[in-house]
Amino acid sequence: MPFGKYKATLICDLPVFYLEWFSRKGFPPGKLGILLETMFVIKSNGLEALLKPLRKG
């Protein structure tokens, strides 16, 4: 995450409540917004297991 309280935190490590806040307020434009929205969908649907193979690499 490039800014805010969670600066330097990996997007996959952001807490769900922070992603929910972005969902209510609006995701930022561009690639960052797409990544945050994707992570919001993954976490809010309980699909974190999809990230495990990526973390091993």
C-alpha cells in the first residue's frame, strides 16, 4: 500500500475493514484501485486460499 495508515503493507495483508471502507468511499483510480477491489472481493468471499500458492513463490 503506497499511502495511509497501512503504508508499506502488502495489499493481500490489508484488513477487511479497510477494504470495506474503500468499497464504501470508492476505490482509487488506476491499477491500485483495481488491485484493492480485487482483494476486497477475494477476502469478502472467503477466497484467501487462492493467495497461498502466490505467497510461496
